[in-house]
Amino acid sequence: MGHAGMAATAVRYLRSVGAPTVAEPVEALPRPELRAVADDERAPVDQAEFRRVLGNFATGVTVVTAPAADGSEGGGSGSPGSGPAGFACQSFSSLSLDPPLVCFLVGRTSSTWPRIARAGVFCVNVLGEHQGELCRGFAVRGGDKFAGVAFDAAPVTGSPRLADAAAWIDCTIHAVHTGGDHLIVVGRVEALGTGNDEAAPLLFHKGRFV
């Protein structure tokens, strides 16, 4: 399936799960024609080398959260996936000032992304250096990631806003694009603010927190 086809699939998925708060329809953008790499062309780079080299770029760390699809505030006490959703995310960036847009990247195999898509909204929690263990809790698959985690509701979307985070950005899903084995999720900023202004940032470099 080409990039345009995958983008269209992502669009159909969002529409099928009925994300009512998406700011405006997401349309697949034209993509260049894809072709196989010829025998005399350079093969793709080794994945281990790709990770090693790109690991030299230090990034901040966030936790992207979304409210429970059924509107409940609890964690894992109900059926699987009934509570709020969240995952640790390094691939986050501001995107546009007018309109105010941010973006994050999520793996296409993520079990958390479908829950965020169903909610149609999310909150980006920018972590401070003291929140490394909190980040590790949101980086694992399964379980109740919110067990013992203090949070309140972001003012517009109701997404979990983690206590003592350095900053928070409350968003509705604006667009979704394909990017290889990841999805590029664009959010329209509805509200934002800072929390712990004294906290130094939590940084990730060469596979570890620094």
C-alpha cells in the first residue's frame, strides 16, 4: 500500500471510530510515486546504525494522555482500556503559530493510539528531570499506567494533566499523516500552561535519561 493509501486508511479509521472533536476533516495528501530500490542503488541504512546515530540528538520527554472513551475517570478497575490512555513520547514538537499546532509521532503498532484516536483529543505533558520513574511507567505496554499517578482534567478536552509536570498542552486532533512505521499526529492547541516552573527538563540521550 502506498503512502497515499495508508494516509487514506488512517483517515477512514478516525472517521470509523467516530472521533467527534476532530477540528476539521483530515484529507490524505498527494504522495510521490513509490518504487523498489534497484540492485545498483544503495540499500536502506542498517536499523541499528540508524538508532545509534540518531541517538546523539538529545530530546525532551513528554507523556501524551487522553481521557477515557466512556468518560470515566478511573484507571484499570473496569474492562481493559476503559480508563484514560497515555504513553511516553520523545517525538514531540511545536509546528505552527497561526493556527497554533503541535505534533507527535506514534508507532503504527501502538495499542494506546487507537484509544487516543477514539477520544479525538489529547494533552501533552512536558516532564521535568524529577519525573524519570513516571516516564518509565508510561513507557511500558499494558497494565494500569495511571495507578498512583496524580492528575486532574485539562480545561478544554478533559485529558489527564499530570501533576508537577513542567508544562501542558491541551489539544484536539487536527490531522493524521503517515510516516513509514509511524503516524504523524497534528494537534490544534486549545489551551496550555506551565506547571513546575522550577523543574529542569527531563532529557533523553543515547538511550538513557540525562
